[in-house]
Amino acid sequence: MEPVVIFEDRQILVLQKPPLWLAQADQTGRADVLEWARRHVEVFDQKPGRAYIGLCHRLDWAVGGLMVLAKTSKAAKRLGLQFLTRTIKKRYLALTLGEPEASGRLTSQLYRSGQLTRLAQASEKGTLAILDYESLARGEIHGQKASLLSIQLLTGFKHQIRAQMAQIGFPIVGDERYGAPAGSTGAIGLWAYQLEFLSPVGQEPLSFTVWPGDFWPWAAWRGPSWREFLS
């Protein structure tokens, strides 16, 4: 499955990234959103040469959901500033193993160690990471107790949600790297469902929402639908 364009104008491209797509190409040769968007814009805008696409943020390979890309260097600079100052709101749906409390704020000092994000101990220097979560529903996946959460990032750190949920004992479904049993596809139960930001040119507020489709593990969820809680 390829990315789906949600919104497009002369300045930005908002799309739905499928799980198992890279945000940007690496040495693995897997499909990546940046190159797909460049080819799309070359056709959509009838560009005679190689189109400009600015990557303003990333989603992990195993994660699906909303991304915004810049089609001009001016838009890239202005969106980059919004990400830097945390004025862009990013919300995620998460399927976790177990049943965390109804809501909470997680505050950690995190650092990168190889391919993992870890909790810094008292003697170690880390980066402050904060998120808020709300438990929307309880259900099960393949007979295991699971919960549906809405999560808002208040900081940005690679694998932040994955690491912080695992650290309190409720790893993301399918996230073998952080202690959950591996899924059948490599995708995990984390989805970027909402983005809110200011248009990089007109400064009008923009808001976009997309729901998980039939991707694993969302299709395996047995419990109330997220649509009952979020609109």
C-alpha cells in the first residue's frame, strides 16, 4: 500500500504514511515517503525537473499515520520553526498490552543506546521527555488484554512513546524491540492520527485527522472503536 494524500497546496503536502514505509531512504532500500512525495509533486505540479520536498519530521518505519512535508524551502523553514518551538500538536493512538491507569503524564530522562531509547539513571545524563496519555477503552488482541490510548507528545525524542510506555510496563502491541511479542508484519500499534499547525504562508490554523484502517494490529483489536471517543 502506498501513501495517501490528505491535503495539498502550493506550500505543503499532508499525507498518510502506511506502516512499513520509511520517512526517508536508508541503506535498506525499503520504500520511503520522501521519494514517493517527490515523484508525486513532479506529476501533480507538472515540474520539469526534480521537485523540492522538505522533510519536517519523521515517523518510525513500523508506525503509520499523518505526516506533513514542505514543497518550498520557505514552507520548510516555517514548519521547522513550529516543530522546534513545539507549537505543532501531534496526537497518537496506541494499542498497548495490559491496562494502564485511566490517564497520566509520563516524565523521563531518555538517551539513545544503539538502536534503543533507554531510561537514564540518576548518574547518567539524559534528555527530558514528557507525554500525556488517556486510556480510551479496554479490550483484547489475540486473547491478550490490551488498551486503546490517546497520546499527546509534549517533547520529541526518537522512540519516545514506545520507550516510555514500555518503561511503565505497557509496551506497544507488536513492538518486539521494547518487550512485546513480535507481530506478524513488523508494524506496531502506534498511529499518528492528528496534526494541528499553522499554514506556513497564511498562518491560518490547519487540523487533520486520519484513522487506522485494516493495518495490523488495528484490525485485530477487539474492543470499542476509537471513533466512539474521538471525533
